[in-house]
Amino acid sequence: MKITVITPATNIRHAKKANRSVLNQDSEHEIEHIIVNDGFNPDQFKPLENTARIIHLPHNTGKYNNGNWFGHKIYAYISQLLDTDFLCLLDEDNSFEANHVREVVLKAEKYGIGWSYRKIIDNLNRFVGVDNYESVCSYEKVNYLLVDTSVWCFARKQIPELKYLEGEWGADRKLTQRIVGKFGHKYVLNACTKNATMLYKVVDQNKKARFLRSCNFLIPRPKHLSLKLYRP
């Protein structure tokens, strides 16, 4: 069984942590980590050459309308060139817990797709909460399902679905909608491990506050935060 994790990257600081989390997986199968340098200084990625396969792109593909950077085009197109049985996605500023790949691959073996819930951490790596909001599709809070890009695992036959991942904000929502449309809502929910094994970093403080209002807590809820639900 060949398992691959692909990560679009802009800098060594983020990519190094993502790579470390891939190396720490407890899967009995070998996992190849492919880090795609999206047009940035290639020399900075040399320290990772012994632990990951580095692909350097000559020009940046992720800048959208001169705004935020997105790695969706790398997921969409480079994924189609890979020879692998299972493909996991991992943004450079996120990371996996040790059991993540093993669990999502087990689901993908059965359903063709697999995914997990996500834990929310802040820019200091402090635990914020477990997302029981969008990626669990709690109808008491939202009436849609969002599977974060970094929790997906695709079996070989389903990797072509990634070519529909658009290079803009909200592409993860569009991909989720497409997969739900193809397989059905219940099928996609059954493909979830039900465990929060991806660490999702929230840097923006407003976005962090939204998650604080919507997450299940393993830490006390700050008193100054309202319980009013955030609706995008």
C-alpha cells in the first residue's frame, strides 16, 4: 500500500512542522510526504530533503487576486500526476496527530474517501477547542457540511475529484458540496473517522473568537465571549 501526503508550501517554518507530523504517524505502511514549494526561495527547503520529496515550482500559483495565498491549484493538478493508493492533504500551517493517516486511510479503503474532525489551536499552539460546528454538520448550528481541506484522504479512484478544487477562498466548501452531491450526505458522514486528529491553526483573532463561540470545550469558556452563534 502506498500512501502519500501532499503539502503546498511557502516557507520552511510551517513546512517543517507539517513534515514532522507526517514523520510521526503510527501507520504500519510507509508514507511519502511531498512538499510543493509554490515559487518561493528553494534553498530554504533543503533541510527537508532527507525527510520529504520537494517539488519546486518556478512561479507562484497560489496568489489569488493579489490577496491571500491558497494552495488549491497544487492540490488540484499535481495530485493528478501522483502514483499512489491513498492521498492525504495537509496545509503547511496545519499538522496531524499520530493516528490521523491510519484512521482516514481505513475509511478511504472502505468508502473511497475518508476524513476526520479537527482540533482548533491558536498561533501559539494553545488548544482552543474541537470543531463541532461546520465539520460535524450540527444542524442545531449550521445546515451545511464543511470538510476542511487538510482532513481529506482520497483513494486512487477518487483522486480525480480534486481537479475541481478551485484556486480561491471557499474552494473547500465547493469540493465538499461536489463530493456530497456525488456520494450522498449520509455516505460522506459515514466516511468520517469521528475523531479530531487534524490540528487546525487559527491566526486571525476574529476567526478564533468565532470558533470559541462554537466549539466543544476541554478548557473553560472565557467569560467575556458571547454564546451567540456565528453564522457565515
